[in-house]
Amino acid sequence: MFDELSLNILDIGMNSLAAGARRIEVSVVESARHNWLVIRVRDDGRGMDAATLKRILSRNASTKTTRKKSVGLGLALLRQTAEMCGGRFQIRSAPGQGTSVTASMRYAHVDRPPLGDLVATIHALAANPAVDVRLRYRSDEGTFHFSSQEGKHHEPRRTQTPEGKSAAAGCAA
Ligand SMILES: Nc1ncnc2c1ncn2[C@@H]1O[C@H](COP(=O)(O)OP(=O)(O)OP(=O)(O)O)[C@@H](O)[C@H]1O
Ligand SMILES: [Mg+2]
């Protein structure tokens, strides 16, 4: 298991890069008030067909903590963390349609790793300037957006915005 969730996100984002993604959207919503932390990594890479997805998910289920490189650990580790911390793990993918990986966990769960340095993860994923890596981070205090291509930071806003509402709905998907 990783010490910090930003390292899980780095790993999931590396899968997106390996799948030829040109755009990776990382969304992190954490709410102490509602006791949830939800991570989503969505890409426009080559995606996976249903059979591949099923195979990967069933392997995840059986790998537990054994360290066999051939099995693949990135998805399994995030899934394990989510399920251990009272949340759920979901992958949606289709060939040519990209992939979306969502992991939720209880914010206050005793085993939940800290978030770590999200911006460092985004910068690491954005080493190739042709890839646009976007971050949307939302907490009880407000929302923060970052795009590697625009190179812009937007400082926190109040959460009671129309966008804030749709962001919450998106993360439940
Ligand atoms: N975003 C994605 N797009 C397309 N295929 C993916 C994506 N994420 C994962 N996969 C497929 O699922 C497999 C398992 O991913 P996982 O991260 O668990 O292991 P890995 O990348 O093979 O190895 P590791 O992460 O341990 O280096 C990948 O090898 C790849 O075939
Ligand atoms: Mg991986």
C-alpha cells in the first residue's frame, strides 16, 4: 500500500499515459463534513474491452498482497485501499472511449492514507507537454483547478456554486 493517495493517483495516471491518453482529468473531492473522499481519474486513452476489464478486475480480487509483477498492482492497490476504508472502487472503460477509475473512502477512516502532494503528482504526469493533465480538487472550503497546459492555478472559491453541485454529482457516478 502507498503511504499517500497522491502516489496511488500517480500510478493510475501512469496507466492512462501507457494507454496513449492525451488528456487526463484527476478529480479529488474531500469532505470532512460528509466523511467522504472520492478520487476519480478519467482519460481519453485507448480503453479496454469488457473481457479485458473483467480479467483485470478478477485478478485484482485474487492478488491481495502478493507481489507478482505480471499481475499488475496499480488498480489492485487503490481498490484495496478504498474497500479497506469503507468505500468502493469502480472502473468504466470501453475501447476507443477512454477509461474512468473511481475510488471512494471514508474521510475519517483510521486507515485512510493522507492525500500527499497532489500538484507534484500532476506535474509528474504532465512531463510530456503534449498531454494535458487537469486537476480539480474540492473540499469543504472551496474548489481548486489546475491544468498543466494552461499552467494556471485558480484559487479556492466558495463551494455553493452551480459547478460545485455538478461536481458532487459527477463524483457519485
Ligand atoms: N487507463 C487505462 N487504460 C487502458 N488500460 C488500462 C488502464 N488502466 C489499466 N489498464 C490495463 O489494466 C492493466 C492493469 O493495470 P495495473 O495498474 O493494475 O497494473 P500494471 O499497470 O500492469 O502494472 P503496475 O501498475 O503494477 O506497474 C494494465 O496493464 C492495462 O492493461
Ligand atoms: Mg499500473
